[in-house]
Amino acid sequence: MLIRRFSLQALFTIALTLAAATSTSLLAQSNTGTILGTVQDDTGAAIPDATITIRNVGTGEARTVKSDNSGSYNVSNLQVGHYSITITRDGFAGTQIADTELQVAQRATINPVLHVGAITDKIDVVASAVPLLNESSSSVGQVIDTRTVQNVPLNGRSFWQLTQLTPGVSFIQGGQNIAAGGTSIRASAVNVNVNGLSPSWTGWYLDGSNITETQLGGTLISPNVDALEEFKVESSNMPADYGHSPTIVNATLKSGTNSFHGTAFEFLRNNAFDAKNYFYVPPSGSTRRNQPLHRNQFGFAVGGPIVKDHTFFFIDLQSTLYSLGQNFDNIVPSATMRTGDYRGSGVTLKDPLTGQAFLNNVIPADRISPQAAYFVKYIPAANQLRGNVSHAVLTNKLKQQLDLGDIRVDQTLFSKDRLTGRYSISNNRETDPNAFPALGGFPLRSRGQNVVLRETHTFSEKWLTETQFSYYRSVFFFTSSLQGQDFNTAAGIKGMEGLSPAQYYGLPTLTISNYTGFNGQSGSNSYPKQNKIRSWQYLVRTTYSSGKHEVRMGYENFHNTNTYISGSNSLGTFAFSNSYSGDNFADFLLGYPANSSRSYFRSLWGGYGNFQAMYVQDDYKFSPTLTINAGFRWEINPFYHGIKGQVTGFNPDNGKIVVPDDFSLQAQPATATLFPLFSDRIQSTSSLGLPNTVRPTAGVNLGPRFGIAYSGFKNTVFRAAYGIFYLFPDNNAINNTQNVVPFVASQTVNNSRPKPTLNFGDFYSGQPIVAPNNGSVCSFGTVANSCSQPSVSSMELHTKNTYVQEYNFAVQHQFGNKMSLDIAYVGNRSLHIVQPFQVNDPFPGAGAIQQRRPLQQWGTIGLSRYAGNGNYNALQTKLETRALAGATILVSYTYGSCLTDGTFNGLTREQSGGYNYYGPCNYDIKHNFVTSGVYDLPFGRGKTFAGSAHGVVQGLIGNWGLSGVGTLQAGLPFTLTISTDQANTGLGSQRPNLTGNAQMVRRPNCWYYDSRNASCPAGGMDGFAVPALYTYGNGGTNTMRNDGLVQFDLSVLKKFSLGESRSIEFRGSFFNVFNHTTFATPVTNIDSTSAGQITATLNAARSIELAGKIYF
């Protein structure tokens, strides 16, 4: 039944891939680790020429090396897993370490001791599961092991939630995160903040393959947690093997072994088990406490041998069926107002054409716009009346199915070659609800795929080479409301003909101030749209391992292509905003928009680039107590080429847009029309000696990596490191350079006031989006091909690559053999962060904005510059135990500070009057405490209590377990704003003036005191004010803090044995078990009557999940 319920499409796809992989030996990379150390005798003297054999317990694969003259040995490129280690030497009794676990990217130091005796006198030593002391690496990070991944509560079963267990890692509001209550199961926008750095800077790797979404950040590939061996967060000072990201999440899938093993599972969530959501308002007549929610997650994971000791497989499948009712509280016209009858409404209507009141306050039927009459039927009927305002409160469902699957094949060829291959897929289908049910939902389809092929050849015990190819592909298809239906023609709206291909027709955007508008996801969301991201990766790495040295030399080639299609505003936007009749909805009925905008459909656009790197890394065991990690990485990170030459720059010397010589006049439907109209404001790259990327490739990106690990004191290690890490060019900044003429043009037309001259149906009166000039002098003082003054979005011509300097100093001490404490200073400095500058905004003052701009031939000019800086400094501590009385515990605390000038409103210091926008980062979290653990209760057979229990007693009291995650996180910062353009420059989100210290009330209806908010207590004093006209406020960046996150998740587990190596487990998970509400960011506009009010929570109310799992 479990398999039958799984998505047939995903099952069929992966089954075909399995057949292909096993028949053609297409094999891929897995992450590896190193076991190293020094062989010593009873006196501590080094033993040279000892034979060390390291054997994988699961697969039987073995590697043999000899210790050098200093007794040192090094065995690199070992698969993650469990190993036995045998050490022999003439004149000494042989020693065998029966079981040691090697983790992902770990350099495990094992220093065996040989005793004098015959070689046949073997002494067995059982090693601890994983060496706790990190004696051979200076990087900072945290491994999340299999036991933690599979047992702690995960709302949605997404492994990346557990990155927060790493010191310095936190989740930030607005992402798909653990604090969001698992209400989304897409993984693409994972807002994981590592050491104060932007979430989009984190690299995501699976089995050594880069699976990062280069546009969105995060990843689409989120493996079933039962398929994960473990993963590691490399948070600071990685070796030179890694690049393009300053932090890495590095996951490894399980592989098959010589025995069959696996799991089958089902996890269930239902809103009937959940507590009431704090702000939830049920529909009229309903007694529900929260939105309807149903989530089923089921699947299996199984691995084993195909040919014993040689060929192994692992396959997993997981399907999630998810339904969430979303509550919509629509403000709608009453039944009589829909027909134009405003009697009893409290609003007196006037005829916009005469200025006289309508007779009996009723709009005559023949005055109702045909367009409004067409659209009004889609507005849901009112079902609640609050005060004098009609509401349509209803629930629509989000429906989603997410299918995940992986297949991995490992092959040992002879004794010199190992082949590995993996294919992963994430297939998502969902329909997002619409506030107006009659308009249907918004279908979304996305798919992520990743293929990895890897071959490792061992030339000798010292030399080996790895060759890897991988491919990552993700696609998103966003569909507009009732796509394909030509609403504009049906309603009689002219001027949209030919702006969009017929297959992408849909609903225009209609906004009605103070009422819920028509949302077809066109306009600002640019629906319909399609995003495709493809990455090809090739790398070759040669490793030389001797006793003291592990030297790795490598070359990488990463080709990335991002392509997009977007509806832009090709269906049109019409805004009705109380300009004429006295009521916004009445303006809609009469057909008098205050303004309207439109643009061309954007066909294929995007960019592509080829990025290369070379590196060398030497991990040198200078002495038994000192390891030096030294490396250099050279990266070539050119700026993206535009698809069909669609990329631009801006030349401030002459105010012209710079385009490549090879750009195509067929790049966009409008390009052939727009280029002649703006050719006098456009110049080519060749005229400036620039390449077709518009920007020359930055110089040598040399990233040194240097660190030391010193263990000269018993059970204590000191570590320090410094490194430079370069980033890919900002993909979103490159995309913004394509949103400009001659590739894009939009038009905004304002209706006349006080008497309208344009109506809903004939608003554009046959005008083209951009009109040619007849030879007259334009308003900006010259005769141009066109007098249009479009806005510009581009970048400066000469840029630099963003990079991060990282540094740390840490002390680690081990207590006994199962507990360790780390205390570390971790810091970084970010340089050349992308900043948006508004270079054509006028200085504050009176008069028309356009006539005061420095370059009057253009509207606003948003110019990206790589000019920002940031820094992060933190004290990071963690206490970790493994297998301590049945408990695995990790407790971490971070006290940190992140400051930057990269988060600001785009003004230069001169424009803003000298105010400095340097301040806390958007993701600056001062305090972050996280604890996690898995604990086997000490009851039942073989345990501390009732150790001889059997039968019914054992069944009742044995094999119980607890697991949990607790988070105490300080609040995120936010910036206060005003809603008006006091400076008269056109800039949005301007700042208030500070008049004193803001008073924090910390209530959901009044988070900070504002006298305009009637819910705030009397007697307070405002700490800010609206600036004087024609001035900017002096309010700083991120000066306020929202609520801190408090969340504890708990799982209770009970396992029943079904015989040798088989069992069944039941568990109940309680997310936010104490039902603590953490409030989201309040309204930040200080001149609003709702200033300081909060309408959402950062975390969900307590929810319960039930699960069953079979182990075999």
C-alpha cells in the first residue's frame, strides 16, 4: 500500500535511471574523509615502517599504507562510514582498532600504540565512535550525524533545518525555515544565515556536487533524511578544495553495503492535533482553531549488495501530500454597492465629470463601466459586516505533492579503481490559492535534478586521482490565474494587444485602494514566468599522501546558465485610488483609473558564465602535536554573458547605456522597435574597449588558506586560521542589467485630475508604449529620437568580485572520552558587496521631480555597485557528547555582531545630507542558543534499570527514547520608515527623524510606542517624527528589534524488536511543544495608525506529528 500511494511518475523515472546506471556503469562522487596519525610504542617513540590496513566494515574495501620515518601515516579519500584499523610491525604485537566512524570531510586522528611482542599476539582495541578532538584541521564547522538526522523532530523532514545546530548558524524571518512551522515543503529559499553572511552566499553540496540555486540561493534538492549518512556545515576557513562560497553545507548520501538494510516510513500531520494559531480568524460560522492542514509523508530507503564486495546499490523514495487551508479576509463591496447603490453606506458619491452628487447616491446603470461590469462578478460576496465594512471571509486550499528520490551505485574495480554514480530528483506540483475563488488558483511546477559521476584511481599507496562530472538542473513554471483566457479582450480593454503571446493571456492586475483587488499574479509578480537553472561541473583532483603530508592539487570548471521567461506587466495594471468619486470602488464601477501601467512580455533572457579554479592544499603534520593547513586557490570569475547579448552597463560620463556589440535585435519582441528610438542614448562596448560581458573580468582572485592545529597539551587543541573566499558574480545584479531599454520598456500613464479624461476601456487611446519624436525639443532640452524618459536598472562598468576574509581562533578540550567543549572567536570581513545606488535622484527640494534630476533624459537610475562592506565578530561555544549514557547531545551558544553598509536605501551620503547608513545587518542576531539531543531511556533489557526484563515487561518499558531541539534566538533588526515622500525625490521607504529613544511596549498591538496607534498605552512619548518637507530623516538602519524566537520541539520514540536487525518504531513529535508565540516584525511606517502593530507570528502554534517506521 505504501508503494502504491507513491507518485508513479517519480517511481517510473527513478526505476529507469536505476536500470541505466547499473547497465552502463555511470557512477558518481561521494564525500570522503581522511584517517591519519602517528604509530608509537609504549614510551611514545615513533615506529617507522609499520603496516596500517584500513578496512571499510560495510563493503570490505581495504587500503594499506606504511608509516614513514616519523611514524606518521595518512590514508585519504575514504568513504564515509565505519572502519577497522589493523597495525603490524616486526617485533611488536599487532593491534586492531575494531570500529571507528569516519565522518564527512573529517580528518580523524588515530594514534595507535604498539606493544613489544610477537606479531601474532594481536591486541584488540575498540575505538570511540568518532574522535572528539579535532587535532588535524583548523577549519570551523559541525557534523550532524545519522543518529541526530533520523531521530530529532524535523517539521517537514528537511535535513537543512538541522544546520541551525551549528554555532553561528541561525534562521531568519521570511524563509522556509524550522520556525515557520513546516507549512511549506519547498526547499528552494532556505534562509540559513551563517556567521552573519547573506543566506544566498551559502553553498549547498551533495556528494561533492554543487546543488546551489544560483539565483534564489538554497537548493531544490532536499534528500529524504533516511537516505542521508550525515552532513557537515563548514562555517569558517575551509581548505582550498572549496570555493565560490564562504560557507558550505556538505551532505553525503548512504551507500549500499554487503548486507541489505533499509527503512519504510509514514509521517502524518493534521490540524485537529494543533493548537490555535494566535492571529487566526475563522470564516463566518466556523469554530475552527486554525487552518485546515493535512500532510502525509511516506516512502522507503534500502541498500545492499549487487555483487558482494564489489557492487552496491542504494535507493530511496519519499512522497509528500500536503494540503493547507489559507484564510482570506477580503474587504469587498456590499451587495448593493456592487450595483452602484451607495445608500446607507456613509459615503456621498459625486459625479467625476460634473462634480455634482449622484441622485439618491446611486450610480445610474448606464454609467457603470462595461469593464467593471465584466470583472465585478469575480468578487466574492460579503459574508461578514464589521462596523460599516463588508468582508468576504473564506478559506481556499493550497495543494501540493512533492516527490523525492535518489539512487546510488558504487563499484569497486579490481584494487585500483572505485566508481560511484548517483541520480537525485525533487519533483513538486502545487496550486496556490487565490483570494477570489472564481479566479482559480496559481499552478506552480518545479523540478530539481542532479547527476554525479565519479572515478577514483589509486596509483600507489601515496598517489591517487579523482575525476568527477556532475550536472544540476532546476526549473520553475509559474502560471497566472486562468492562464490562456483573454480577459482584456473579453472586458473590452484596449491597448494590450500584441504585448503578450496568446498562450500567456490572463487576468490584468486591478488594485482598488481600501478593498481587496484582483490578483492574477501578473504585474509586480510577472506571472506567467519560467526559471531554468543549469550547472555543469567538472573537477579533477590528485592527492599525494605520505606520513606527514596530504597534498591535494585540483582543477575545477563550473558552467552555469540561467534563463527566464516572464509576463512582466504585459497584461496591464490599473489602479483605482479614490481620486474622483469619493470612493475607490465607485471609481472602479465608473471606469476611471487613477493610473495604469503596461509593458512588453519578456521572452527568453538570462545569462551564462564559465568559472574556473585551480588549487593546492597541504595538510602537513609538522610534529605529532602540530598540524599546518596551508593552501592557495586561484579563481577566474568572469561576469555573465547575456542571452542574445542582453546585458548592459551605464556610463556616467555621458549618461548612456552600454550594450554589447553582439546583442541581437531579436533579443526581445520590442528590441527592434526600441533600439532606433534610443540609439542616441546607447553606445557599444567596443567604443569603450570593453568585452561583450560589458565588464572586464576581475584580476587575480587568489585566495590563501592558512591554519594551524596544536595539541601539545593533554586533551586540548588550539586552532587558528585565516582565509580569503571569493563569490560568484551576483546573479540577480546581472539580471537587473537586462531590465532596461533596448530590451525592456514600460509605460505608466496618470489620469488627469480633478476631472478624468481617460477611461478603463480606452485608457491608452492607441498610444505606443514608447512614442517616436517628431523632431521637436524634448522636455530635457535636446532633440532626441524619443522624448520618453524611461527608468534605468544597470551596473557600473568596472566592478570587482565580492570576497570574504575569514579568521578564527578556537580552543577545544575533551573531558573523558565522550564529551568535549569548544570555545572559539570567529570573525569575517566582507568586501565589494553589491549595493544599489540611486544615481539620478534629485536632492530634496520643491518642484517637479523629473525636472530636478541630474540626467533628465532618464527617470530613476538604479545602479549596482560593488562598493559595500561588512564585518562579523562572534564568541561561539559548543558542548558535545557522544554515546554518553545513551545520549548524544549538542549545545551551542553564539554571541555575535554583524555590521554592514550593504543594507541601505541606495542614497549617496551627499543625497541623504551626510547621514551614514552603516548599521546592523538584516540578519544580525546578537544571541543564539540551540540545544539538541537524542536519548535512549535507561529501562529494559541490557539497560541500567530492569536490565533483565523480557516478554511483556520488556515490550512495555524497553526501547523508549526522547529527542529534541530547543532554540532561544534574539530578535532580528528592522528599520523604521515613513509612507510619504517628504524629500520630494520619488524615493520610497524614507526614514523618520529621531527625536528621542524609542519606547518599546512589546505588545502585539503596540510593539513600539507611536501616538498615532490608538492601541498604545496613554502617556508615552514618540521617539521619532515625520521629517520636515524637503528633507530626509536622520533615522538609522536597523535600529529596532522584533521578538526573539523561543521554540522547543520534542519527539517521543518507542521501538519494538521484530527479530535480528528488524524492528518497528512509533513516534510522536511535538513542534513548539510549549506553544510559545514569537511575533513577527511589526508595521514599520511610523505615520500609520497601525504603526507598531503585529499581524503575524514567526513560528506556528504547537503542532503534533505521528509516525511509524520499519527498520530492516
